[in-house]
Amino acid sequence: MRDESRISGHRKLQVPQGQEGRGTHHVESARDLDRGDDYYNQQPDGGAPPSLSYPQSRPLLQAQVHSLMQQLEACNEEVAELQRQLETLETFDKNSLYEQLQQARLEARAWRKRAEAAERRALVLERFTAQCRGLKEAVFEEADNLIAQNDGDMHTRGDPSCAAPASGLCGPGHATLRSTWRSDSSAGLRDAAEELLDLQETMD
């Protein structure tokens, strides 16, 4: 294999065939390292090449880190405060909802009792009205029958005690009518009043 020699300064390097370009690159890199800072001082602006940048100063970085840590601590405190507020609201909402639910149940129970009592009272009043209507019809019917019977008897016997029927009811038939009406009406009213009193006691 044929070797080529290349002199760089006082050094003699052996470069294999086909790798001359790679060897040249390494040699020039070594030269740059040997130059040190003189290579950067030879730039037109006297600074570093555009591809390189010096880091910021250490005190400035420490100040930025300290500021970021303070911001992080403030955020953590805010998050903790929000969590405490959320827990407080959840607890308050649960207790408030439970109390409202209990109150609504009590009110619903009371209204149910009132509705049932009102329904019972309506039924009692309906029965009372029906009884009064029945008593009234029975009394008037019996009165008509007694009056007709009494008039027939008077005309048959010619009793002068009822010569003026327009003056009012008279005779034994009318007395029986009045006593019957009083007994029936008083009994019906008494029963209805007792039912109303029982219903009132149940509601209380």
C-alpha cells in the first residue's frame, strides 16, 4: 500500500491512501486547539464565532432561579388555599342540602296530614249535607201528608177549630208533625256534630 507524507510545521504525519481529506481535517483541528484564544482574537469583531454563545453570569442565573422558586411557592400556596375553600364549600353544601331535605320531608309530611284531614272533613260535611237534605225532604213530605189528612178529617167532621187554615197549623196532626220533625232533625244534627268533633280532635 502506497503512503504519502505530509509536513505540517516540524511534524511528519503518515496519511493512508484515500483518507487524505480526513487527515487534513484532523490536522487543522489540532492546529486550532494549539492556537488557543488567539483564534478568537483574530475574528473581525474580536468576539466569538456566531455558532458559539457564552452563558449568562452566575449571579443573574441565581436571581432568576430564586424568582422562579418564589413564584412556584406562591402558586403552591394559592392552590392549597383553593383546595381548603373547595373542601369547605363541599362540606357546607352537603350539610345545607341535608338540612333542606329534612325540612322538605317534614313539610311534605305535614301537608299530607292536612290534606288527609281536609278530605275527611269534606266527606263528613258531604254526609252532613246529605242528612240535612234527607231530613228536610222527609219533614216536608210528612208535613204535606199530615196536612192533607188533617184537612180531610176536618172537612169530614166539620171541626170548627180549623175553620181558617190560613191562620196556621193546628190540631193533633200538626202537633205530631212538629214533634216528629224535632226528634228527627235533632238526632241527625247531633250525629253530624259528633262526627265533626271527632274529626277536629283527630286533626289536632
